[in-house]
Amino acid sequence: MRTAFGCEFDVPDGYLNTASVGVPPAPVADAVAAAVHGWRSGRDRPPDFDEPTARARRAFAELVGVPPSWVAIGGAVSSLVGLLAASVPDGARVLVATGEFTSVTWPFAAQSGRAVALEQAELDELGERAGDYDVVAVSVVQSADGRRVDLDALRAAQATGTRVVLDATQSLGWLDADLSFADAVVAAGYKWLLSPRGTAWLALRPGWPVVPHHAGWYAGADIWASVYGLPLRLAADARAFDTSPAWYCQAGAAVALPWLAGLDRAAVQDHCVGLADAFRAGVGLPTAGSAIVAVRHPDALARLAAVGVVASARAGAARLAFHLYNTEDDVDRAVAALTC
């Protein structure tokens, strides 16, 4: 058991795989276990999960820096981006980063039957080119290698009329950055937000005429009066884009996100990036200001696994991720595996 930022984590030594799956603080796992026990014993009632769902929504809004009324809940990033992609005009031009995570790009690519055109640019050129497009969609931090997009350049492009869509899945929870300017911010909960898989959120700036294609009972103005019949009576805010929550997942998110939102974000970033940069220095890589590191060595993953380091294979590299619960011992173990 490790203690980090005032919380206990039952995380093994050498776990450097948060970019794939985050390990929850003990209270988060306990909340999920309690919810499952309530289900198992027949004690749960559907309305019992409304407040945890709302609590997680409010905390996500706080992490992004927007009002809770802008936030919709979902189960995965791709379905939330799909709402945005389905709502761009016919013939819209969309710019994405070369090699971008497909949950960001494929929903727009699937709109090709409406002549929506998808173009790619290298990440370091994205900002300067974005102003020529209707939409730019990009991860704040690239999943494959941890590179960070130039948010200031995207903000400048937005001022010319480009809509900015940010996937914060690999950044929210460790990166101390203002994302509130974006037209839309999406993130999945099961990585850096330390929540169960099956939680995702969309922060949508008012003014984008997005169609609520997923409209269902949980998107109603009065949820428990929306379970039968017509007419359509959706919530007046971003709840209109909600899908029915995964109850036991939201029970965990309702503990994880408020805790993360209450931390000193600059201290969190310093911790995570400091460990990642210490690892980079140890293996001869330049510092990069990211909590994610890609090591391109043919047997890196095998050498890491041999000493108990859990990492991932992504885009031809071994990907390591340093979060709240990681320590200098994890850095030393990974460095030794790759330099001995």
C-alpha cells in the first residue's frame, strides 16, 4: 500500500501504466465495492445514483474550469465526439493531428458521406494551420508518446472562428492547464482520473448547435418524469446530451473526481512531470514537460517487464506513465532495466 497526496493506493511497485489504466485510491475502490454490494443484496434503487452522478459531473466541470451546466455524461470518448462530428455542417473541414487517437478522428471520418473532409497535420504545425478549418480536434496530450499540443495556438485559431475540440483523457488529472476556452472538452475517466471504465464526460460551450442523437430518459428536464411518452422534453442545459449512467462506475467517479479537483494542481503536475523527466534523464532523453514517455528500443518492454515494471506497447515504443502514486523508486527501477 502506498500513500500519495493524502490517499492510499494498493498499487504494485513499478506500475507505470496509468496511460492505459489508472489505479484508484482505496476510497474509490471501496465506493464501487459498496455499490456492487448494494446491487448484490438488492438494496440499490436507481434514484440513489443521481447524486453521485451529479457529484462527478460537478467535479469534472471544476477540473475543466466550466459551469456544471455545460457538462454531459457518457460512457466513452468516441460516442461523445460522435455527437460533435454528427453536428458539423455538410462539407465542413476538420483538422486533426497526424497519428491522433482514433476515438478523436474516426467519428469525424465517419461523416465523409456528408462531404465532411478530414485533414492531418503534424502536431507542432496544428495550431498555425487550425485557423483555416471549421473544426480542429486533438488530444491535449498525445496518447502514443505524451507530446503536448500548443493550447495558446489553438486559442488564437478559435478567435478566427475555428471550433476547438480537445480530448483531455491523457492530461486531465495531472496537467495544470486551462482548457475552459475550448468549444468542447471530452475525457474518459479510467486513466488519469482514476475512475472505473464506463465513465466519460463532455464539456460543451453553449452556442454549438449539437443534436442530442443519444436522447433518452436520463437527458430529460425532469429525469424521473421522462421515462415514458412524448413529446420530447429535454433538459435545457448540457444534460440534454446525457446517456443513462453506468451506476457503479459513477459511484467511483463521485469519489475520485472531487478528490482530484481538490488537489494543488501545480504540485500534482510537478510531481508527475518531475518523475517522468527524471526517467528521461536517466535513459538519455531530453525533458519534455509530460507525464508520458515513449522509449523506442526494440526490447524495452521485455526488459521493463523482467524487473516488474508495467508499461504498454504503443506505436512501436514502450510507453511509461507517471502519476500521483509513483515514486523515485519506480523511476530507478525503470532506468536500471533500460541502462544495465
